[in-house]
Amino acid sequence: IKKVKSEASTVASCGDLPDIEDGQTTVQEPATLKHGERGADAGSDRANRMKAMLGFSMAILAGVLFGSTFDLPMDLKNGVFGPDHSQHIMDYVFSHFIGISVAALVALTVYITVRGKKSHMPRQLIIPSLVSGVIWGIAQVAWFQANIEVGFAIAFPIIGSLPGIIGLFIGCCCLGEVRATRSRIFSLVGLLLRVPGVLLIALSSV
């Protein structure tokens, strides 16, 4: 009797074992959630598309801001907003840096507010960030002067392209980045387009 009871409890605990009804054996098929899975996949695809659109829009906005970063200092120097402004471009460096610092502070505040405890701010990034900021500041001052010496049409493409090319080279050769074949192909195509363009722009000023 004990053996029969143990076998009966074993059968009852397994949902995929056969059931006997009216002398016939029927097998219970596991329930499928194909409709729910399709709904989850559709929701995931929609979320990915929204993220891609958001990233694309933010990239466009960043490009617009990057391209217009020197517009206000140059307009002030050239008298667009009246003659009572300095004609020396270096007089606008400090206010330019203050504006960038305020914008970065606002962006950081929004990031921390939105992400909360998920914010990624490891302490080991503090010193590299400060060093990077010092290097950027020196380069930005030189860029101000380059705009005066050679003009926007020459300085902007060269200075905007070379850091990306150097960063790509260091990332591939020293940091092991861009390992996927597809990414390497796109990187190579980008280099083949940017390097000749930078060289032609540089030679045009000779």
C-alpha cells in the first residue's frame, strides 16, 4: 500500500506525465505563452527603437552645439552685438569656459537626478577627469587662436577630426577596442574619408 501511494504522489507531482481518462491515455502538453512572448518581444523592440531614436537625437544636438561653440565669441568680437566689445579673442576664453562648466554641472545634476543610485561615478575617475580637463582647456585656448590665424574653414575641420583619429588609433592599438570585424570596417572607411580630407584642408592654406 505504501508503494502504491508513493507512486501515485510521484505521478501527481509531474505535470507532463499521462492522465488516464475512460480507459484512454492522454498526454498533457505544456502550456505555451507564444502570444505573451510575442508581446514581450514587440515591447523590447519598441524600447530599443526609442533608445536608438533618443541617442540619434542627442548626437544631432551635440553636433549642433559643437559646431556653434565659437559663434557667440566671434560675433561679439566682430561687432554683431554692438561695438562695445573687445577685439581680442582671448578676452572671451574665461567666459567661454564658465559657460561650459555651468552646462556640464547642469548635465551632471540631471544625470544624478534621473539615475539616482545607479549613477556611475567611480572615484578612480576623478584624477583622470581633472587631467583630461586641463588638456582640453589648453587645446581649447589654442583653438581660439587658430580660428583667428587660419580661419574657421580650415581650423574647425582639422581640429575636429584629428582628436578622433588619434583616439581611434590609441583605442585599437593600445586598449584593445574595436574588435568586431564590422566595427573595424566602418572605422577604416571613416579613416579613408577623414584623413584625405584633413590633408587637403591643411594643404589649401599653404
